[in-house]
Amino acid sequence: MSAKRPSKIALKTADALLAWYDRHARALPWRAAPGSNAPDPYRVWLSEIMLQQTTVAAVTPRFAEFIARWPSVEALAAAPEADLMAAWAGLGYYARARNLHACARAVVERGGFPATEAGLRELPGVGAYTAAAIAAIAFGERAVVVDANVARVVARLFAVERPLPAAMPDLRAATDTITPDARAGDFAQAMMDLGSSVCTPRRPRCLACPLSADCAAYRTGNPEGFPIKAAKPIKPQRYGTIFWAEHAGRVLLVTRPPRGLLGGMRALPTGPWADTPPGLADPPFEAEWQLLPNTVAHVFTHFRLELALAVARADGQAGVEEHCGAYWEATGIDSAGLPTVFAKAATAIRRAKW
């Protein structure tokens, strides 16, 4: 779609929003101050990847940890993938971490980040939204940036009646009509901040909004009714068993296959994830496994998972570490970088008496 240059009304909207942003911009560690030079593309890219499906509050301290450990894209590219995957634990959507590493290496190989939206789309793990955000924020290119917050603002501003997610092409086209040529990065971040702090999902603060005078949803008297959302399908329920094998105060950990859900992550051994509870099927080795009375639940993007917890002593089991994985100090299991579902299970097992 070719860019639609903003009309006079749209420019008025952009001016009002940017003036509001100059006063109310959030101070975030990956941002430059409003109206200043573009920030480091490495920081912008890293933050955008981290913020996918993850809140600003959760990302902010983890971003600081990453920057302290890997202050440049070159440092990140040179890091062992296993270290990066462990550092990513708890942020979820672990394919992002693998793509992060691949992208860092690709950037280093080509001598730096591409400065255009089209060039950024060629990088591993960089989709349409992320490319637009980096192009606008880091390089000042006019790009149409639509995340969940922006989609909500635009749906209300234009009172878009088509339900989400089918309405996304309409919302992108509408955002295109109000995106200015100048200060493209500030405009994108202003829209994000407006959606985060003023045009919120529930109880939007319309009286504090710089765009309320031109907001079609506000004029309906029911701004909270937008965006219209299609009914969510019910997530299927699946079941599994996590195995906790302890020997001399240490617990057996494995590395999951490199591809697939939680791929390449350090984890507790698990049997199959199935439509019915698998019990003690497929343990890491034969032992006197004991099922604990409690279970652990976790919700993934496409299904819900309930996990039984099986425990055993691995004393006298020859070859377990060689063929199954490696042992980790049970008291220091929090430092193993386990994905959230396995960290939950570890906490529940350590609290149980068995």
C-alpha cells in the first residue's frame, strides 16, 4: 500500500499528539527524549523484540540486564546461544530468543542495521510491525507503526466497526492517514504512550486525551466499546507429567530439542503432552517414581496445560547424567534459567514433602 500523505485535519491530529508527547512521554531506557536525535538502533531493536507479547513493566529490568551483559549487537552476536536462552527465561515465546541471536549475527555480518523498513524486513525474526517500529524510531523513516495500543487508539479515533483481528488492515490504513512525515518515531511512540496511559482498554481517560475532540468513538458516548473484538475460541486442555529426579541435593535437567515449543531451553524432564493425563509415561529413566498430589497449571498461546509432578531419588542410577542430561543444585534451581512452566513446577516440588 502506498503511503497516504496526511490531510490538514490529520496534521492537526499529529501536532496535538506530538505536543502532548513532549510533555508526557514515558522515560524508558531504550528511548531518546522527544525531539532529540534517534536512539541506538540496537537498543530499539532489542526492546521491540522483548516487548512482543510482554509488558513494559516486565521488560524494563530484563532489558537492563541484557544491555549490561551484552552492550552491543556485536557482543550479543558473539554470545553462546545457550547463555542467551538462559537469560531469556521467564520472558516467554522462546522462538524470539533464537531469532534474536540469528538476527544479531546477520546484522554483524552485514556491518550494521539496515536503515529502511524494507531492509529491516530481511533480518531474521523481524516482521512487518517490528521493521516499521525500528525504521521510525531508530532512523526517522516515515513508517506506519501499529501495535495493540495504537490499534486501540485508532479504532476509537475512527470508530472502526469491523471486529479485531479482521480489522487490522483497516486500522493500518487509518494510521497511515494520520502519520506525519516529520518526527515519525516520536509519533509512533506517542501513540503507544497514549494507548498505555490514557486510551486504556477499560475506563479510558477521554478528558485527558489530546485527540478527544476529533474522536468518533468519544462522540458515540461509548469509547470503551471500541475496538470491537471477535469472540475468542476456547483453548484446548492438555496434560503432562514433569519428572524431578534428585541425587545428593542435585536435580536432573535436560535441554529440550532445538525446534518446537520452548526449543533449546534448559528444563526438567517431561513425558508426552496429551489430551488425557499420561501418568508416568516416558520417564527419563526407570525408578520408583511417586506422583505428588498437587499439579501445576500453565497457559500457552494456543492451549492450557496441566502438569502432574513425579519425583524420585536417582541414587545409584548409573549413566543417568551421561544419557539424560546434567544435574543442577536443587537449592540454586532459580539460577538455571528455566522457562516459567518448569520454574513453577520446581517451586511446587521443592515445597512438597516427599
